[in-house]
Amino acid sequence: MKQLVVISGKGGTGKTSVVASLASLAAFEAPVTTADCDVEAANLALLLPGQEIRTEPFFSGRRAMIDPDTCSSCGLCAEQCRANAIHSEDLTVVDPLACEGCGVCALVCPVEAVTFVDNQAGVWMERRTAFGPLIHAALGIAQDNSGKLVAQVREEARIIAEREETDLILVDGPPGIGCPVHASLTGCDLALLVTEPTPSGEHDLERVLELLDHFRVPAAVLINKHDLSPSFTVRIETLASRAGVEVVGKLPFSPEVPRALARGELPLAIEAVAVPLTEAWERITALLSGGIARPLARADALTDSVV
Amino acid sequence: MSKIAIASGKGGTGKTLVSTSLAWLLARDGHPIAYVDADVEEPNGHLFLHPELSDCQWYARPIPELIGKTCSGCGECQRFCQFNAIIALPDRVMLFPELCSSCGGCVLACREMALGEKPREIGRIEAGTACAETGHPIRFLAATLDVGEARATPLIGGLLDRIEDPGIVLIDAPPGTSCSVMEIVREVDLVVLVTEPTPFGLHDLVLAVEMTRALGKPVTAVVNRSDLGDDGALRYLEAEQIEVAAEIPFRPELAEAYAHGEIAAAASPELCSLLLPLESRLIAGASS
């Protein structure tokens, strides 16, 4: 089984549209498992309609509660809490959005007024789509630990892919370069970097390439909306070639794409996009089936940084 | 001081375009203004504001370290730590700094007083000025997370602590709705949500609105590329009685100016007039 993770550094470059389109292309051959790891803003399900067959709660961490009858109002907890979750105005109220569940308040409380409750931080779901199973999730509003939920989505996707005997897991990753991105990359075979020819696109791609180099994850680049700036497209190609990373394709800008998305259709329905995307998919499958030069050794080291 | 967060659920909707343009407009019109780039994983404001930097400091957060030789291997620190960041061996501890939340509890839990704290660098904070040619320079502040570092929130906290009083403070937030965005939103007087009229934009806008409401903050919206998509976002905003401060249509010349690292408002009189009502609102908010 192979795992392809689509990330970008910069948000809004077209990751989700690309993942849904690639899933459609892959499904011509055989069903594919898709996973939406952008758990803070999960959009893949909007493009992959189907039937939800399972919804499971996701628990992460705990939150402190202070019993007002026991509390002696000494204020030690507020003094020691670095998350700023307890304030001296009302020592019996813990701000649930700020509390990290570290337990310092309970440690310093002289009268044992602090208890903890498990925190449901979100849900994850399994859906049946025309292309194969989709695993997606919703992180609760104002929750942290999205890296843990990403790790869970990846793990469930692996289990479901084995059960359904699909050869490929396609992962829609989060933006940025922090914890949820690390969790998305763990143990993947190839990272596809979707970028755009702008100063922001170039700058963020540079940082993502540095991250992938740090964790020794093999990569390929797909340039979206390349015709919006031929000069920045050249700069991105140069950046990729200096990093030893193949540009597997370039997609044109088309105002038809957001319009198609608004109708719930895939960009593949637009010919100007479909042709280069299909060619890019051929390059990606070639890379996945063994044309990769860079080592994978440190991909497992990522597990350590998932918080 | 009046602090405004420019945020969005979805990435790539135009937060940096809107915040750099607003900063430029306010400076041009003579208002004291600071632009703060808090998208520390992928900060981009400098690519358009081209600031002259006067200060760069590494930012560190505290992590535990063994001091002296009194560790008895009792394991109190390990039992206390909720983040599995410290493991007790017979005569010392093993630390996983990436997992540490810097709560300081292990130091308090240690019976032998064998643990102290030391700083761990996670990024840098830069300060300077931009657009001095307008006659009213923009105060520029930005933080950049070290590549490979997992937790952005402490660095954002450190960045926000550095904000001084220049009048209007525009904070360019990261995408999403989680802890790092909340760290910013809880500090501000107004949240400007930048969205786009696609199903993705709408889906993530709803999450962002819920997040700002959970924190009890007033919110206004900017719809970018307003002619590329459907009317779902506008209908939602109307139903929720959220004011639309600006609708910015897609213009190739805006995309082009942006692609050349120019501030979009400086290149487009049309954008200036579209942002005028929002600019007025920010000025009114700062003086009230």
C-alpha cells in the first residue's frame, strides 16, 4: 500500500481540488482510500459526496474543574497556571478554551479542589464515496491537539484501506509547517506540494521543502494557476530543481474552476485542467511505484513530534 | 490602542492582501498603524510591505532540565506530565522537548528539587518599519517559527506581547480555527474574516464565525474574488446578520500586482475605494 500526502505550506493553493481530482483519476483503475487531514477546515467531503457509515468521538486531553465548595480561594492555582486559564477575579472558574489540562493547578492546590474531565475535542467519520472510502474529521471549535486528530485520521485510514484492500491512500493535508503537517507526513511515500506562482507561494514552498528535507520525505511539485505569473513559475521550477524535486505538472488558471466547485463538480470537468492533471497523475504514479531517489529513513522520526 | 485580527477559516482567501492593503491605506491617510504578521508557520507580509528591519530576536520558551545530582529516579515528574515529555530513568530523566507544553509542573512535582528550566529556541521575532515613503511609516512586527518546530502558539503569544501602542494594530492571523488562531482572537477588539464565495469558503467561514462567537468577539466579513463562485457565503452572512465590509471582485491586475510583490491597494484605486468603508470603521473604532 502507498500513501500520497498533498500539502502546500500556503493555504488556498488548490490542495483539496487536486486531491478529489486525483482520487477520481485513481478510481478509474481501482477504488482508493482518501483521508482529509486538514481537520481545522475539512473540505474534501464537500467534493466527495456519499453516505456516512460511521461517526466516532475523538477524545484528547482533559480540562480542569474547581469545586467552589472545597476551594479556599488561596489563589495558588491562578499564580502557577501558565495557560492563563484561572483568573484571580473568580478562582473557581477555569476557562475551558485556555486550559491545557497540564495539572499544575491540582498539584499546587492545598485543599484538593481540582478534578479533571475528559475532553471531547472532535469527531471522525467514515464515508462511502463513488471512488472508495473517505475518512474525515471535524475538530471542535477552539480545540487544540489537531495533530493528534490528524494522527488518528491517518491510522483509521490505514486500517480501513487494509480492510477494503485499496492499494493507495490519498491524504489531503493541512496548510502550514507545524504539528498537524508533521502528523500528516508520518510514514508517507511521497508528498505532493501544490503551489502557486506568487511571492507567498514561492516563500512557503521554500519552507515546506526545508521541512521535507529535515524529515527526509520524498517530494514532487505541482504548480497551480501557472499562467498567472510566468516569471514566478520559472522561479518555482528553479527552486524545485535546486532541491532535486520534480515538477510533475502545471495547471492553468481558469475562472471556471471556482464556478465548477460552486456547482459541486471537480475541476477535472474542465478540459484545460483535466489534460495536464492527467499527465501529472501519470508522473506521480510512476514516482510512487519506485522512481524515487531520496531516502525515507527519517519519516518515522516524525511520530515523536506529534503532540 | 485598537487591535484587529484579519482571519479566515480557509487558507488562501486573501488575509495578507487585505491586511497589507488596509495597513497601507491607513498609513497613507495619516493614521498611526502597526502591521503584525502572526501567521508564524508561513509569514508572508514582508513580501509585500518590504520592511526595513531594525531588530531581530530569537524567541525561546522554557523546558525542564536536570540540575545538580539529586535526581533519585522517583518518577514523580513522569507521572505528572500529561504530554509524555519526560521519562524517569534510575538516576536521571530523558526529555522530549517537542512534546513539552512548558507548563512547569514537573519542576514543581520534583521532590528532590532536581529540575530547573532552560530556554529552548522555537523561532524569531522581527521588528521594523515599512512604507516610509507614504510619510507615515507602518510599524512592522513579525514572527517566524523554526522549521521542524511543532508548536506555534507560544511564539504567537511572545509576538503579541511585543505589540506597543501605535494606534491601530492589524494582526494577520494564520488560517484555521484552533489554538494558534484563538491566541490572537482573544486579544483583539474586532475580527475581520476574509472569505471566498465557494462551498469551501462557506464551510470554513461558518467554523470561523463560531470560533469568534465562542470568544465573544465582534466580527465583520470581506468577500474576496466575489464574482468567482456562488452566493452561499453572502446568504449565510445575511442570515447571521454579519456585516459585509467589502466585496472584492477578481481582477487580473490585482493578481498581477500581488504576483510582483506589490501592495494590492497601492496598485489599485478600485481596491482603495472598496476598502474605504472598512478603513473608516477601523478609524472610528480606534478613536472611540
